[in-house]
Amino acid sequence: MRRRVAERPGGSRAVAGSGTRVRRMKGGSVSLDLRRLKLRHLLTVVEVARAGSLTRAASALHVTVPAVSKTLREVRTLLDMELFELRHGATSLTPQGEVFVAHARASLEAVQRGVAEAQEREGGRTRSIRVAVMPNVALNFLPAVLLELARIDDIDRIEVVGGSNPTALQMLRHGEIDGVLGRLASPADMLGLHFLHLYVDAVSPVVRRGHPLLRMRARGMPDLLPYTVLMPPAGTIARDEVEHLLQAGGLDRLPRRIESMSVELPRRLALTTDAVWFSQLESVAPDLAAGRLQLLFPALDAPRSPVGITTRPGISLSDAMRSFVAAAQVAAKTQGA
């Protein structure tokens, strides 16, 4: 139940029994004395949000449940708002709680990163980054980034994480990785994240040199039906682009296909069989330049999508991650991407 709030002269409000003054400004905003907001308040709120119950949060924080409840009451008094709803022993964030917890989590992560970097500089500890890299940039663009990074900085450990874009973005939100190198995700997946644009890429069908389709002077998408088509799996932005190209080209049903997030598998199949590969052009740039693969429709107006680095706003990047970003920017310009 919400505690009773009493009006005081001068526009301030006080929560009954607390002795804490919260000044209500014009327009309803609150002027908070941040000296009263302690680190333990942020730690408790973030842990209760993560755990989903007072009991689990108390266990993780190594305190009692009454101690957690007391801290939450203090936060509620300081902020003059409810951050959680308690139902059947489980806690859920209120809309204002979701906003506060996002910033509280970012603040704690910034403190942790600051301590880690200070310790690294003081004790000569290992400088490292952990980056999720999508398959479309792992084959050619990432090596160029790493070569440039080695030229401009001396980072002790670089961990490259694979996987799908949604999974990587979830890891990013939880602070498990420093950034994501790949295509711009959907607006829903990008909510609350920052994207640094590097270059644009497009999806287009490619085939091996000497492919039977290349001997057809007038060819279209329906001519793909007798062949196995290599494409990204359903649920990805690249797959949506492939289906758009097929439908726009007059193919009203999907052909026989092999779906894979990998680049190495479809590349090998495209080079050694008559399969048609809908590939992102950056991934096959060296093969196209060498003539090993050829564009099936050179004049195709394929949709172009931004490629870049996704990070969390409000979180200061480590100096090692800033070097990675700088290397990626140089690599994008050097390759004319």
C-alpha cells in the first residue's frame, strides 16, 4: 500500500513518518537530494528486478528479506514513487520502475567498468574486449578490423562471440559483451541501444563460374526453382530481404532450400555445386573479384542495409573497445565499404 503523502508549504511533499523532504517542482518533476540515494539502494533495486522476488534477491545479496523490504521502502520514500508490484510473492516492475532500473543498472555497470579500468592501469592487468560478430561480417570485414586494431593498439585478449542478432543484443543489454558488430537490427530489437553506422550491404544471388543459369540470356527468379537455394533462416532481416526479392521477381513460392546462419557452408556449396546462394555482397567480395562466384542478376536493385557496431547508450566504452570502434571505422573506409 502506498504511504500517506502530506503537502507542506512551499510546494514540497513529505512521506508520512519518513522525515525526508522531496521537493515537487513545476510540471510535477521531483528535485531529489542524491546524497540520500546510496549504492546499496541501486544494488537492491537492480537485484530485485533481476530476481523477480524478495526472497531470491535477499539470497543473492546475502541479507535478510526484511532488510531488502526496508531498503525498498527507503527508495520508495526517496523517489516518491512505486517501482515494484508484489503479487503472490513475485515482484514485477511498474512502468516508472522499468525506467529507473534501466538507469540504475547502467550506473552500476559504469562504476564496475571504472574500477576495472583503474585496476588495469594500476596493476598492468590484461586489457580485453568481448564482441559479438555476426556471420555476414566475420569472413572478410572482421579480419580487416583486427589487422587495423593490431596496428593502433595492443589489446591482450579479444573474444569473438557468434550467434544470432537477437541473442547478441540480449547479451549486450545484460552487460555480457561490449558490443555487436553486424547489420542494424529491427527497431523493436534496437530499443534502448545505440548503433554506429559503418557501411551498407546488400543481399543478392550468386552462383559459381560456369553455372547453367549464366548461359540463359533472359533469366528471372522463377528459373531458380530447379535448383537448391541457399538462404538465411526465417526470422532474420536478411531472410526477409531474400523473400522480398523472390516475390518481386515473380516467384510466389519458396524453392528447395538450405537455410543457414553460416557463411562457410553456403560458400562451399555455391563454389562446388549448382546451388544458388543469396549472400550479402560483402561476404563474397573477394570471390566476386576473383571470378570464382558471379552475380546472377548484375542489374538487380537489391535492398541495402546498414552495418555497424551496436553498444549501450549511457555506458562509457573501455579504452580497448574505443580502439576496436576506431579500427572498424578505418577498415570500413579502407575497404571502400
